[in-house]
Amino acid sequence: MDLIEDRAVVDPRTAEVIDRVALLPVEEVPGVVAAARQAFTTWSRIDPVRRSELLFGMADVLSARTEALKYEYSREHGKTPAEAGAELDRMVDTIEWFARATTDLLRPMPLPGREGFAGREVLVEPAGPVLAIVPWNFPAVVLARKLAPALAVGCSVVIKAPEETPSVARAIAAAAEEAGLPAAVVQVVFGAPSTVAALVRSPGIMHVSFTGSTRVGRLIAGMAADNLTPCTLELGGHAPAIVTADADLDLAAQTLVRTKFGSAGQSCGAPSRFLVERPVYAAFLERFCDLLPGFDFAGGTLGPLNSIARRDAVRELVVDAAARGATVLAGGVVPDTAGFYYPATVLSDVPSQARVMTEEPFGPIAPFRAYDTDEEAVALANSTDYALSAYVFGATSHAAGIARRLDAGGVSINVCPTAFPDAPLGGRHASGYGYEGGHQGLLAFGRLKIVQTSTAANTTPTIHEGNR
């Protein structure tokens, strides 16, 4: 039984408590779901054009508040203010994209004509109340990728917000109210595991969208299965970054350093294993390490990890790798300072047996190893159960050939892009299933209905074998 009624919000730079959030008791879950169902009845009947206008209104309210919000969010999370502001801008862009795409993507889809039918079309109808479970590491953009398409389709949304970084979800709920969305179309709750389980298991929830660890994702999927509730699961990652001998080493180093150590490496899509072709291995490592002073917690360009538990987990991965023969080229020592800081760390010649090569590091660790052939690089890249993101740097045609052989939901060549709102994002295997973003992400919150009209004025129903 959960006895905790609230939870502290801790500033990871100082380890001081800066806020508290009230946790929803399990016994109040039915009321939240009932309100979501009532709100769904109202919201789903609103014309998509009007829903689009209200989404644009939400985006306008949030855009006006991002400058102030970024400092509150930065303080909760540990991101630099620049990183927090950039994510908030992406949040607004995502809401605007779905607001813009709503009417186009929800048009009836005609099917080719068939003899005896006057018309055939596929309609998209809203699934019903959605439970959006949002992680602490990117609560702004991840929430936008769940909330905006769900609202666009006509669903009400219960947001299970992260207790570690509550400000963004609170701001979004306030923006929804100020923009004029009906009451309870957007609800924000915080809760202990038992409350989350009750929400997932509620028969009134029609879709669960979860972003988080693979371990918890499996639990969510199992609980949702009791009611056959569909899920979208964006889970852990362990993205390989392959650098070939014909790559632009300066471009690769600059891009990968920036992506690896942004948000202190606390991203499921960040490059996590660096596989470098042997002829350029030493040269690339040198370029990579030369750029590390640009990510320094003392200078405010590298934020802390979000919790002491996260910092300790990162430290243990480094200790394990070193014990197995890896060389610590940079970082690797917990600093004697307040907060949960850990330095940008580079490990060379890391053996496959090291935990950091198979466990999602979720921190500022860059483990390197050399490879000799494309076949070896592909085999190493595909050697984990994670299959979310991957990166290849090399001559375009060469890199493209490698990319086609990688088992991942998304592969980027000579770039490490963000998740754009118009593109589907999804993993494979232990990285989850389903898609967020783009048309595919919108349809996740819809249910398809095929409407077929006969040419005959009066027809006798035909009983098909599959309909008996």
C-alpha cells in the first residue's frame, strides 16, 4: 500500500527540496476517469476545425510563457536554461504541427470503387479517454507528442505527469484551460505506482501512451492487456554510433559530442555506443576528447544528473567497464561538489562484456571500441535487445549501405536530428512498439471505421462467413 501523500521536487544542482507535488490517491482514480469520459463526449463532438483552433490557442499561450517557464523547468531537471528553452520551443512547434494537420489527416479516406457499391471510405474516430504517462527527462516535447495528436483526433487525456519535473505539465493544463478547452479534457495527475496501475487497468481508459524504461513498459503492457487496451510504448534505447574510415571526422566528432552530452546524456535516443573503424580510431578519439571542455559542469554547460540514484548508476557503469579492461580517457570521477553532477566521460577499448555496452547508460558516458569490417560494425550495432535509434557517419553511399542493415526504428546518416513532429518515432524489440509523430502518431489515438454503401436501393443482407 502506498502511504506517501506527496513527493518532494529536488533541485539536482543543490540537492535541495524546491517544491512538493500532491499524489492522487488510488480511491480517486474512478472519479478522474469518469470526468475524462464525460469530457470526451463533449470534445469528440466538436468540429475538427474548431479543435484545431483551440490547439493553436494552447500553443500561443505556451509560447508566451516559455521564457519564464524555462528557468523553472531547468531548476527542476538540471538541464541548462538553453536546453530547457529549446525543448519548450519544440513543444510549441509540435502542438502547432498537429493543430495544422488535424483537418487534413482526419479527412475520410476513399477506397477504390467496387461493383455494386456506391461508395467506400475509411473514417477515423477518436478512441476515447487516453492515459499519457510522461517521463521526467523530456516532459515538454514527449507530452506534446502524446497530447496534441490525441486532442486533435477528439480524445480527452489524463496526463500522469512526472513528479521530478512537474512544471511543464502544470503549464500545459493551465494553457488548455486558458485557451478555452472544455473542463477535464486535459487533466494532470501525479501518482505512486499503485495509482498508475489503477489508471492503466481502468476500463474507462481506451488507449495508454507510455514513454519510459523497458522494465516498466512491460508492466504497463501486461496491465493494459487485462482490458485489451491498446498501447503505444516508447521505451529504452542504446543507440550505436558508427564512424567509418571515410567519414568527415570533424563533423562526426562535433555532432556526436553535442548529441551525447546534451541534457547530460539523459536521453533514450542519445548515442550510447561508439563504434569506430580501426584506421581512424585514434584520430577520432582525439578529436572527440578535444571537444569535451565545451561540456563542463563548472562552467554551466553540462547540467547535473536528475538524482543521486542516477549518478550512482552511471558511476557503477564506469567502474565496471574499467574493471573489465576499458581505459578512462576523460572524466570518470564523481566531483566534490553539491548536487548530482558527473563529468563528461570517455572510455576507450571497452569490451563487449562491460555492462555499459548492453545496459542503457542514461548519462554522460561515451564508450568506444574499434571495428575492422562493415560486417563486424553491423553485428556489434545489432547486438542488444534495444532498437530505437542508430547513427552512421561516413561517405553517403557507404553509410547508407550500413544504415539499411541496422535493426532500429530510426537511422540517421551524418546527422543527429531531433524527433520532428511530422515523422513517426518508434522502437523495436525492447524499445517498444507503436509510433508517435506524423500521421502514424495521430492515427494511434483513432479507431478506423469502414463505411460501404450499396448501389441497390433495397438489398437483402448478405451473411459473410466471417460475420456469423
